[in-house]
Amino acid sequence: MEIIGPEPPCVRCQTVKKLVETVAVKLKPLGIDVKVEKLNITSGKVARKYGVLSSPALVINDAVKIQGRVPSEEEVESLIKEAAK
């Protein structure tokens, strides 16, 4: 899972990262292991690969799931569970 945003991270990107980390801890006992990586939105490589134009963006299994907003904890949990199937 990747979180895409600027470097240094903005407040919204930091919020999404903390949210994903919270959900990851919650899902670990269910056998769902979430690895989080922060990517820089200004990187040409990241822009070409994902086509993300606004941050924060949340990418799960190489697919952009959320872009330009902070999701709810429930939404993140649902997306991760769906991807883990």
C-alpha cells in the first residue's frame, strides 16, 4: 500500500498515513499484514505510474483507490479487507 503526497508531507497526508497505520494494527490479528510506503507526488516516476494529480492518494495493489481527500477509518478498513481477499 502506498500513500502519495508531497515531501515534506502535508497535514492531510500525515493524517492518512496515521489512519492507515491504525487500521493496519487493527487488522493484524485477522492475519492481514499491511505494509505502508510513502511516495512523493512530485516524482516523475510516481506520476507516470499512477497518474495522481492531487494528494493525498491511497494506492492498494497498484490501483489508486482514493485521491484528493482524507477517507474515514471505516472506508480504509473496507478497502484493505477487500484487497486482502
